[in-house]
Amino acid sequence: MDGKVVLLGIFLLIVSPCFSINIFQLLGQSYRKNLIQFREDPQFGNKKILDEYDFIVVGAGAAGATVARRLAEVSEWNILLLEAGGEESLITSLPSIAHYLQFTNYNWAYHTEKELHACKGLVNKTCPWPAGKGLGGSTIINNNMYTRGNVRDFDRWAEAGNPGWSYNDVLPYFIKNENIEVPELKKSPYHGVGGPLPISYPAYKSKLVDAFLESASEVGMPVGDYNAPGSHVGFSRIQSTTSNGRRITSARAYLHDNLKNLHVVEFGYVTKILIDDRTKVAYGVEFMKNKRKRKVLAKKEVIISAGTFNSAKLLMLSGIGPKEHLNSLGINTVSDLRVGDNLQEHPSFAGLTFLVNETVAFVPDRIYRDLISEAFKIYDKKSFMATLPPEAVGYVKTKYNKDIGDIPDIEYIFMSSSLAGEGGLGGSIGRRSMGVPDKLFYETYNGVLARDTWSIWVMLMYPESRGQVRLRSANPFEKPVINANFFTHPLDLKRIVEGIKMTIELSKTKAFQKYGSTLHKTPLLGCRHLEFGSDPYWECCIETMTMQMHHQSGTCKMGPEWDRNAVVNSQLKVYGVNNLRVIDCSIMPTITGAHTVAPTYMIGEKGADLVKSTWLNKA
Ligand SMILES: Cc1cc2nc3c(=O)[nH]c(=O)nc-3n(C[C@H](O)[C@H](O)[C@H](O)COP(=O)(O)OP(=O)(O)OC[C@H]3O[C@@H](n4cnc5c(N)ncnc54)[C@H](O)[C@@H]3O)c2cc1C
């Protein structure tokens, strides 16, 4: 049965002329009869939620599902988890199709405004900025890469006036979250066994990923566990949030359990936090469901875990934010805080394409032509469909990196495919999700479409530039105004250029030359006035075809009282309002040096403990 549904899903995916047909959610209906005990939904008996809960958690993403679940472990408390989207489906569990999911209702589908130094060649000159929507949040549509970041990232948080957030303080929460399935890491003191989130290597391994790992020694790099202290710099296969070749979302990891005191509302869109004007106490939320406005109360706390964009948006809609901005929209200010500032992300460049002379790459065109046999291969883990698009990472130091020791500044994301390689029947879905227009794509990559290629996406780990999120209006259903301000600090661009040049050198190693790797040299449309391969040429490429990692963070910054930009304190309590916390990726004072889901799970685990220690210690 399982196999037939997946086969049907892949078939529909290919024949569907229009990706807006939401086949994923249709397929999901059969899968929905799963284990969440209580939810307000006609299909599940339509039990009514209560009028009042001990805790209300807004958003069921990486952090929200974690917090709700951990609080529900206190049996005398009741918890309401409100989520704007619906449930994941069977088809979303295939890691290889992550990019396709950005064209479904599982994505809030935001965009930046026009950028001065970035996304200049993309559709409408803006960067598409996805964020996940549904029970699981961005873990429904993300790329499953599990990377914790550097020891120094967390030590810096603590040094900035946030006691309890040093690496040694947060390590137990990374461990608590994890069930490591990589045999050689099971005994590592830095990994967890028995936690809710399985971490494994992708089920399928390509020949090209072996070449990447072999190339490490030729450029003086170790191969090791990037999630253990002291071995961040180096190359490795990806540790991923998958098990047996299937995506594991935060909802699967944390919510599929017999928790009678945890009530879940899907398609419940929270529009406002209710705050008593006089006492400044948060006492509930307003939300819309089925076009009806409703209200639910919280006895103890309201916890906002709506993700970096929507947590900031919800605070501002509720009067918590920069006074001048709220005034301009006629919103009464409850607490004048720098909500929405400090936006951070990992910009990157994904345009490098290396051709190889064997049929060893992930070429959707070939796979989809032989669909039936491929569908069956998924089940014995011999298919590219059971792997992640990114197969390995390398953490390297550029010449601009002045940090001593194990602190890289560029991440290589290795793919045995490329934007060009997935042309043809693959639908060029990766480049579409990045907003690369047809003209730029075809004029640059014609001749190498649907060919065997590999690529390294070069990701900046510690951006100096900062962006901003603001409300477009006081209407909660309008998309926020997002200014990423990428590359406003020139060093950000220079580091990526260096990473690109280092990647080209890497392609010349014996390991890659075994496959005759050659760089595709048609200059990028828009940068043809510059000498191919020069620094100005690469700078132009990055500014033209900027690629993002969707690691939005920092808009509800954690910091001490004296930090004028802080929104929450080290207990994650919002300044100036009682009984209100933000617990999600938005609280990061500075972005971690890696992909953000692992640290967000950690924030969820630690945040839940902070809430427990407040209320369980009260007499
Ligand atoms: C396309 C994509 C690819 C990514 N790839 C990776 C990767 O490979 N590795 C990695 O480490 N990280 C990756 N990330 C980032 C990672 O998934 C996020 O950092 C992480 O999920 C953030 O967790 P969160 O809890 O802060 O927010 P989310 O997981 O985004 O959850 C927020 C939830 O709140 C809900 N919500 C928002 N507003 C409201 C409202 N008003 N009312 C009710 N509910 C609301 C949303 O619908 C959502 O479910 C990726 C992200 C995206 C979008």
C-alpha cells in the first residue's frame, strides 16, 4: 500500500502540469489517521478545545512542537498547540523532493523587498524566502541537514550577557533531542541515544560523495564528525534528520504520542496576543479558524514559537516592537522593543557546475524516465530518491578568517547534482525555488542541462550584514516586509568569492579528476562584461544569483537588559510583558555557524526546561 501511494505521488508529480495542484495534501489524507491524540478537526470527532489552558504554544515547528511536548510531560498541566497549517503527508516524507514542497501550501512563501547588493538577476529582483507551515513547521520542507554549529557560537551567546547558554550549558539539550543512528557515533559523548529525533546518514550514498570525501586529504582536510567539538573544520557525509530514508519532522518526533493533556489545533491562525493594558500580563490569544475569530486563554504563559518572521510579526501586531513603526500603523505600543531587527541568514552561491564523464550523478531526467523501477528502489534504499539533495559538507577557513583554531568561515555543501543537472523532467525545480528566471538559466546552462554534474554550494557561515522585518500593515494576513540587506558588509561577499575559488581548486584533485570533472565555463548572464573567474566576476555572480539557506534568525534577539536591541532575556521572557516568552530560532543573538534546525531543537528543549523551572518551583 505504502509503495503504491508513493508511486502514484511521483507519477502525479511528473504529469501535474501545475505545481499549485496540491497533490501532496491530497495524498496526505490517507496518512492522517496517525497518532496525535487530540485535535480539533471534524475528521477526528471534532472535540472542542477548552476555553482556558495552562500554556498556549503558538506554532508547531522545530521549537514549538518540542516545547509543547515537553510541557505536556507534566501531567497536571494542560497545553494548547495552535498551528496555522495542516499536517504533513506521506509524500513529504521523501527527503529528495524537498525543493518541490516549496510550491505547496506547506510554505509561507515570503520574499525580500528589492535588495541593493543581492538577488539582482532573480525574478522581480527579489529573493524568495520560504518558511514552513504545518505541524512540523519548516521541518516539513527543509533539507534535513543536521549541523549544530561551533562551540564558540554558544560561548559567545553566554559572553554577551546570556547566562546558561554556553556550549557546556546547551550540550545536554542537543543530546536530549537526539537518537543517533550512525553506528560509529553511538558511543560518542557528544551524541544522544534514545531522544525523539533520529539522526542518520542519508540512506543512499553516491559515488561522487566518495570522491568528495577522498578529495579532503589532498587539500589537507580531515574527515570527521563536524558536530563534535574540535572537529568542525573538515569534510563529512551529512548527518540528517531522517530515519530509514524518510524525513522526520518535529511533529513526528515529538507529537505522535499518547499525550492526553496536549490539544492541537490545525489551521488555527493566531492574529494577536492578548495583553492586559494595565498589568502588562499576557493572558491568551486571538486566532482565526474556518473564517471565525476565536479567543482562548492562558492561566500561566503564552509561548510564541512561530518562527523568525512570524514571531516578530505577531509581537508587533500585539503592540510589542519599535514604537515609531507601530505608531505609523496605528498600533498601540505595549513594549517598545527592537523586534524585527537583527535578521540574519546564510547567503550562498549555488551556480558552480562541474561536468563528469560517467553516469554517476543525480539526474532527475534519467530517474523519472525509469520511474517504476526507481520507485521500487526507494524501498531497498538504492535510489537517489532516498537521499538528500545535499550529501556532504566541508567546513573550511578562507584567507580572511582570523579566528584561531577550529572555527571555519565557509561551508561547502556538496551535491552529486547541480541546478543545471536537474533540468529536463526534473522541472528545474531547485532553480525555480530560488527564483532564477528562464532567460538567465537557459542562456547560462544551455548544453549542460540534465547532464551528469556535481556542485558545491558555497555558504557564508558568519554574516556581518543584518536585515530587518517589519509589518506591511496592521492586517495580520498581510505578508511582512523583509529587507535582508545581504552584502551590505563587503567582507561577506569576499569570503564567498574565496570559497568559490577554493572549490574550483578542489575540483582539480585526483579524486574528482577520476571522473574528468570540468567547470562549466559559460559566463553567467548579467556578468559577461567581467573577466570570467576574476574576483569581480564572482562578486557579480553572487549578487546576481544569490542563493539562500532559509536560516532566518535573530529577530527577537536574546540579550541582557542593557542591550538596547534585546527582545527577550536569557530566560526567553519578553521584556516589558509578563507571562510571555518567545522560544524559537528568532531568539538567536548571532546566527550559529551551520544550518539552524539542530540549535532550534536545542532552544526548544532548553526553553521548555526554563518554563518548567519557573512554574514547578513556585510553591
Ligand atoms: C526550505 C528550507 C530548507 C531548510 N533546510 C534546512 C536544513 O537542511 N538544515 C537545517 O538545519 N535547517 C534548515 N532550514 C531551517 C530550519 O528548518 C529552521 O531553522 C527551523 O525549522 C526553525 O524552527 P522554528 O521553530 O523557529 O520555526 P518553524 O520550524 O518555521 O516553525 C514555525 C511554525 O509556526 C507556525 N506559525 C507561524 N505563524 C503562525 C500564526 N500566526 N499562528 C499559528 N501558527 C503560526 C508556522 O506555520 C510554523 O509551523 C530550512 C528551512 C527552510 C524553510
